[in-house]
Amino acid sequence: MDLFKTTRALESALSGAMLKHRMIASNIANVDTPNYKSKQVSFQTALTEALGKKSLKSYRTHPKHIKFSTEQDGVFTAKVHTNPNLIFNHNGNNVDMDYEMAQLAKNQIWYTALVDRTQGSFQSLQKVINEGR
């Protein structure tokens, strides 16, 4: 039984959220840089692809149980991509400050929720270790 599968998935999600934050900050910092192309992180897309578009993946709770055909390790990686064909400004820059600020706020909420879930996971583990005390 793998006790830390959820922790690894949360760690991957937190890493993806941090990467997204860095890319948004980079986009905002380069808002006036000529010919700069904004970068986006598609962690949720990678997560959806890893989980499968039609159903969730299954996990065995004991090594002697029959394997599911959809088992996976629970680790996902974010992908960074640019859109070179989109231009907003006269200097060839395609950073939209309103969009970036909205994405920053959305990512902050997502990151905070992940941190809260991670904290809850560790609190549950601590309660088990302390025998419910």
C-alpha cells in the first residue's frame, strides 16, 4: 500500500502552480519588452491527459489485488508553451496585463487550496501516528 500517493500528486500540483506563477510573473515583468511572447503553463491539461478524458484512474489498495488496466503513478508534469502568432501591442509584444493579473489571482487561489489540502493530509497522518489523540 502506498501511503504517500496523494502527497506525491499534491506535490506535483504545487510544483505546477509554482511554475505557472513564475511564468505569469515573467509575462508581467516583460509587458513592455519588444517582441516578447507570453508564456502559459498547461498543468491542468497535462493532468487531464494523465487521468484520461473519459474516466478516472484506479488504484489497488493491496498488492495482491487484481490490477486495473488504468493504474498509474499519480505524477504529472506541467508544460510551458508560447503563442507566437498573437500580437497585442505595436511593438510585437503579446502580453495582456488584465489577463495576466486575472490568471495570477486564479493561480493564487488554486495554490492556497492545494496548500490547505496538503496540510490536511499531513494532519490526518499525524492523527494516525498519535493514535487519534
